[in-house]
Amino acid sequence: MPKIKGLRWFMISLIMTGSIINYLTRSTLSVAAPTLLKDLHIDPQHYSWITGAFQGAIMLQPLAGYVLDSLGLKIGFALFAFAWSLINMAHGLAHSWHALVGLRALLGLAEGSANPAGMKATAEWFPAKERGLAGGMYNIGASVGSMVAPPLVVWAILMWNWQAAFVITGSLGLLWVAAWLLLYDSPAKHKALTDGEREYIRAGQEKHLESDGVRPSIGKILQRRNFWGIALPRFLADPTWGTLTFWLPLYLTSVRHFNLKQIALFAWLPFLAADFGCIFGGMIALTLQKQTGISLINARKSAFTMGALLMTGVAFVGFVDSPYVAIALLSLAGFAHQTLSVTVITMSSDLFRRNEVATVAGMAGTFGNGGLLVFSLAIGALVTTIGYTPFFVCLGVLDLVGAALLWILVREPQAA
């Protein structure tokens, strides 16, 4: 096989493409929701149970991370992606909210592998100084997948029906699995990796975080304050992404009175802004290191804090009259959230050994999705009585608390 210069960037692009498919499939339901809920006679509270089933199952990310650490990234992630593609296609067969609850639970279980997989690939393929930018690249997948969903799903519904939307997005996942199995391998095994790049990756990684060959222990991880320093901020931050992903189309329909075509035109904008946030989060940490000389960990904390301050803008969404100003504020929220999210997600590879990264990322993801689950169920139960405004105000405050916890709890790892 011919050698490829800069192969690590091709590998993270492959991971990013998988993440795009992952978030496209999980977002298909929310875009189809105005049509699907009317067709199947599902009310907002039942819809919150459907989305809650997904969030409850995706909280089992530690299991996905453990499987990836045990089986290896190539085979483990292929199995999960194959499963989520078929499960997503099966949504087209659902005829009741009960069936959707079961399917969303299965989908959440399979799709919970994406974040641990991306973090494990970043830890394996990149030196420490590039992990923030690499993490931002694969996290772009979340934004792009969510951004592509509105126009693609609306097109499928207008051309055929909502069932076809699930079949189309699921089929894309099967194509990606084939590409993944053909193109991906670890740095130690990849035949297209040059000796120079292999040495560059090895030399830039922290020696005290190298794999010790021991299977990760969830009990020991839970005893470390650094784990709680990234898990608790994720519990507070992730409700923003869940609100944008699962509730934005319904908010635009019920409160801002958008029709299906207007949703296709505008609902993707917060996710476009989130794309820029993914890159900004990694770049601002790198810039702070270079310009101020602060440590990598403190640069990550500072980037998270900047994102948290920007997030306060979402608190005003419910108070503005113009739907376009509301979209602008929601877009700011998408940018701010991904700025801080990519930062705290990347920190699992800065603080833990290589053989623990996927497990830690999965465990932190459990807390993030736990926060999202609580918030989503609260919206479903209360939105018809108190509206969306109090929830937007909460989103504007939660990340400030998360930033404070990050500074208090996370400590620099000690070199051996």
C-alpha cells in the first residue's frame, strides 16, 4: 500500500463522516416529528417519552466505550454503526408511540458509541497539541448531521413520506460501514502511515498517559476527581444540544408558526453555527497556549468558560418578537455550545490513559445524556403550561455553573 502523508487527518475525516451519519439518523425523528406526530396521533408528552427512551439508552455509553476498548475501534465501531443503521430504517415500520419508544431505545444504545469512538481515535492518532483541533473536526459531524437533516428529511417527506426519510438516512449508514472497514486501522497497524508521521504522533503524546495494558476499571475511574470535573459540566451542558436536536422543529412550528418548508429553510442554521464552534473551541485553546504560555488544561478550561459566557444569549430567545432574531440567538447557542462541548469532551484524552479514554468518554457521555434526559422530560411535561421561555433561561445559566465546576475539580495530571 502506498504511503499517505498527513494520514491522521484522513482518519479523523473518516470518523467525522461517521459522526455525520450518526447525528443525521438521530435527528431524522425530530425533523419528521410535526408530520409523524400528527399521522400517528402522538401528543408532546408521549413524544418526550420517545426522546427520553433514546436518552435513557444512550446513557449506557460506558458499555459502548468498554466494548470499543476491548474489541478495538475498527471492529467495535463497525458493529455499532451497522446496528444503528438497521434500527433507524426500522422506524419506518412503526405505527404507534409504543413502537417508537422501543426503537429509540435500541437506537440510543447503538449510537452511544460515536463519542467514545471519536475520542479514542483522537487519542490514538494525534499528539496532545493537535487533539483539540482534531476533536473539533470529528465533533463537526454532530453539527453537520443535524444541519443536513432538515432539508434532507423534509425533501423525503415531500417526495414520498416520513417513512422514506428513515430508510434513506439509515441506508447512508450502511455505506459508511463498508468504507470504514476498508479504510480504517490503528496507527500501529495502518500500512499507509509513514514512519515520520508515526514517530510524530508518538513523540507528541504524553508518556504518563500511555496504555498500561490493563482493562479499564469503571470503579477506579469513578474515584478520580478529574472524571467528575468533566462529567458534571457535561450533565449541565448537554441539554442545550438535546433541545436544539429534538425540540427545535416543534418549537418553530408551535410557537413561531413555521411550516414544513420554513423549517427546512431555517432549522439547520443553529447547526451551521455549531460547526464553527467546533473549530473555534479547539483553536482558542491552542491560541491561548501559544500566546499566554498557560498549560493545556487551563487553556481548555478558559475555552469552556468563553463558550459558557456566550451561551447566556439563549436566555433571551423567548423574549424577542421576531422569529429571525430568535433563530439568530439559537444559532449563537449552537456556536457557544460546541465551543465548550468539544473542549470538555477532548479533556478525557488529556487526563486519562489511552486504554481508558473510550470508557471515560462513554461514562462522561452518560452524565451528559442524563442531563439531556431530565431536561427533555421536563419540557414534555411542562411546555404546554409554562411554554419554552423558562427552559431557554435555564440553558443560559447552566453552563456558567459547569464552568465553575470545571475550574474547581479538574487538576493537571502528574507525569510519572
